[in-house]
Amino acid sequence: MAKSKNYQKWLLEKLKDHDEAVAYLNAALEESLKGDEESQYLFLIALRNVAEAQGGIGALAKKAHVGRESLYKSLSEKGNPKWHTLVSLVMALGLNLRLS
């Protein structure tokens, strides 16, 4: 098995924990605010990883009342989700967005 697969499996296991998921998303959000193209997708990728770890994209889509295919597209590297979609996802994951 490739090393990246082992890392992904390890990461998803860690992200099952609510506090770990929150810290991971906060770090990704902070990094994504740097403004360069690479960092701009970081939060979407992190959100996708948390979604996969906590029941999968399909389950999250159902809970957030968003189409599964639409959610996959929104959380892809080229995704451009609407604010409403992001808020729905965060709420469905049982998280809060805060700025400080």
C-alpha cells in the first residue's frame, strides 16, 4: 500500500474525533486565508476529509439537504461552493463558524 494511502487512512481515523476535526478545520481555514491559489482549496479539502471521516459524503449530503453529486463537486479541488452550502455542511457536522 502506498504511503499516502496510509496517511489518508490515519488522518480519517483521527478526524472521527470532534475536537481533532475542529482543530484541523481551524488550521485549514487559517492557512486558506493566505490568498494564494494552492491555499484557497485547503479548507474545502479539509472539509471533505472531515465529512469522509464522520460518516461519508453521502451521509453528510443527506443531513445537510444537499445533493450528493453537488456536494462532491463543491468539495473538489475545483469546487466553488456557495456560502449557504458551506454553512449547511458545517451545521450538519455539528460545528460552529467563528471569527476572532
